[in-house]
Amino acid sequence: MRDAHRSFKLPDLGRGLVALLLGIAHPALAGTPSFTPVDVPLHIYDGGWEHFVGGGLAVLDCNGDARPDLVAAGGTNPPLLLRNVSEDTVAFEPVADTGLDIRGTTGAYPLDIDNDGHLDLVMLRVGPDQILRGRGDCTFEPLPYRFDNRWSTAFSATWERGASAPTLAFGHYVDRSDPDGPFEACDINHLWRPDGPTYAVTELVPGHCALSLLFTDWARNGRADLRVSNDRHYYVRDGEEQMWAMDPVPRLYTEADGWARHTLWGMGIATRDLDRDGRDEVYLSSMGDQRLMRQIGDGPGFQDVPFDMGTAAHRPYLGDDGRPSTGWHIAFGDVNNDGRDDAFIAKGNVQQMPGNAMEDPNNLLIAQADGSFAEAGDIAGVASLHRGRGAALVDFNGDGLLDLAVVNRRAPLEIWQNVTRTDGNWLSVSLSQPAPNTQAVGAWIEVDDGGAVQSREVTVGGGHAGGVAGPQHFGLGAAQTVRLRVRWPHAAWSGWQDVAAGAPVVLRR
């Protein structure tokens, strides 16, 4: 039997505590994650070098039945819309004539851009992007937004104070028109800000080949700034990770603000308050080390957590391929409902890069009681060796367990049902409010189980080329009841209210 803690060195905490920690992760015990494959209609994200990246997955309820549906980017194939027909078991069926017959898609993000209560889709493309209006029946129609012919690979959105429409950020990869490219030929990015009935478009310069964008209220001051993760493979030098302060005229944070310059082969962004200190950690996927960082000080300074945390996930944990691993989409979620957030990382070679592992299994990093993480992808049954790209951890059948979906490059889409045997409780929280911003993007949710407070920001963006719109899942461990409060966008905190575990909660502002 493999040691579930092989990915990190246990600190010297005493033999008794070490034995207890090893026991927690033992596969024979309740709480050990377990997933089973779901039959899925065939869908493959395909294409040439322009589709080495992308392959995003959007999760949204497209027909109002409270079941999360899926839209998977197709590359040179058309996107696929899967309607959720789950009962006790997870099940999906394809939908025809959806209005999604678009070629060249790299990603998809759900967003109610027109404030009608139905989720729309932002479709990223190699070519002009498209925004599609959701009709509420899993069909879509084009909205009259006009985009340049670019190679889009990242997106995020937020609702700034007083705005009647969302602010949109589009990240672009290599400038295909540059005759000296592709190396050191990164395109610029674009910020769309509401300007009366239209949008004012600002160039975010310099661009360093963005593969993930995320508006997040990292300082918890009511304003979301824009984090950008960039791919060093093409910017090569003079590039770095970025964060734009969303002042009236956006500006890059610099070392004078506390921002620490760092470079990586950036693929995806995820945030979560893992240690319950009221400040989100930031997890960046990359070729080689995956970087989990904590905020230091009160400014935009972040530093890597110790290697012993077990989050670097820098080599495959199956087989004998010791070359560096390649991470794409990162998703946080408590897969065994023990009250600690775990992390899934979709893995896979870009195509056939010889310096990186070819057999590169997905990671499922299970949070331990001491704050470290232990690999369980193989034990859980999700260690696919396909070239993973976009992904989502979502409760598809409403049983309180987070299921998993992954888009693969040149291999079929995969979905797994979470069948973990656990006594842990859970809570699902859905927010809505009157227009504008019907999905309450920018809201914060806090859940107090009496021992610690879990916090969650409602965001659009991050990950790799796709995102989730829908309920926020909280694992609660043994808690039977919790206290819940919400800070609605650009408002004060609500009062605490007591809610029972094990059920969905729907809150309307």
C-alpha cells in the first residue's frame, strides 16, 4: 500500500501525533476520498498549437432546475452542453441546437451580463470572442458585443461600486500577427469598464501571455483588484506575475506597494482562506512547482508556504517519470466534508514537451489536521493520465459531496461521482439579489462552526479558461448547526443567523 503522505515530510510533532495523522489519511477509514467514473457523451478538446492551452469548463444552471449543467470548450470541435439529469447518481445528457456551434473556443465563463436573471456565457476564442445571452432553457443567442481577432485565454469579471453592468477583463496569449513570434511576442490584455450604455476599453500594458485572470477583494476593503498569471514559456524574460489596482486609472502594483516580483509558467489561479485567519491564500498552477502563497503584511505582498506543506506537486506520484509536472486548473473544495478545504489540480503535458512528464496524473491534495496536504489522487480514483485542462469541483447530484469534471486535450471529457464514505456535515449557500449583479458577484459568505470561521468570496474568473456559477459548498465536519452571515456587494455585513447543516440555503438580498 502506498504511503498517502509521500509528498511531504512530516514535522517532528511526536510519535503519538504522527501516528494519529497517518491514521486520518488511511484508506480504510471513513473520510478517505473515493470517486467513481460517470458515463459521459464523447467530447474532446482538440486543435493545433493554438489549442495547446485552454480547454475550459463552465458550470451553470442553464434551465432553472437547480442542477448545475456543463459547457465544455471544444477547440476545433464545437463546444458541448451537457444538461444535468442527476437523481441519486450523477448523470448528464447532451443538448442539441443550443446556439453554441462556435469553432475555435478556448474557454467559457458563466455571467449574468444583462441582469435578466439568466446566466449568459462569455466564450473565449482563437478569433473574436463572443458573449451569448442565456434564454433560460439551455439555449443561447449572440449579444451585440464586438471583439478584435485575438487569441483569448483568460477572463474575469466584477461589479464595481455604483455600476449597472459588470467590469470585464480579457487576457490574451501570443500575438499571432507578430512576425518575430511566438517567443517574446505576448499580446496585451483588455479591461472593459461600463461607460453609460456602452463600454470604455482600456489596454492593460504590458501583457505577458496571460493564462488566468481573477478579480478578487484580497484586501477585504470592498474593492476587487485584478490578478494576472502569465506564462513564462513565451514572455521568456522581462515578464512577471501581475496585479492591477483598480483605481480610476488602473495601475500595476509594484515593489513600492509591497508587491514581490516573481515569475513562473503560470496556468491557473485559485484562492481560499485555508488557515481561517481571515485572509485568502493564493494557489498558482505552473509547469514544475505549484505555488501556494500566503499574504504577508497589510499590502499586496505574498510569499510561498514551506515545501513541507505538500502543495508543490512538482513531480508525478505514479509511475517512474521523474520529470517536472504541469498543472492547469486548480479547484478548492472539501471533498470529504471534514471541515478542511482540499485542492484538485488538473495535470497534463502541454503536448509533447520533452522536459516535462508525459504520464502526469491529476492531483487530489487532502488537507490534514496540521495544515499540510497529502496526495490521494490515486487512492480516490481520479489520477487520470490524459492531458487535463479545465476542471470543476461541484455537487452535481445534491447529496452534499463535491463531484469532479475535467476537460482533456485530445482525450474524452471525464466526470467522476464522489462516493466518499463520511460522517462529515455540509452546507450549500446560494446568493441572489435584484439587478444589477443578480448573482451577487463580490459578496462574501462567512460560516462559523464554533471552532473557526470559513469565508468565501463570490468571484468570476481564475482557474484555467473556465469557472463555476452556483452554490458555495462548505464542509463542516461534526458541526450540526452553524452561524451564517453575508456581506453583500458594496454593503455592510448582515447579522449572524443560525442554520442547520446538511441542506441547501438560499439567500436573497
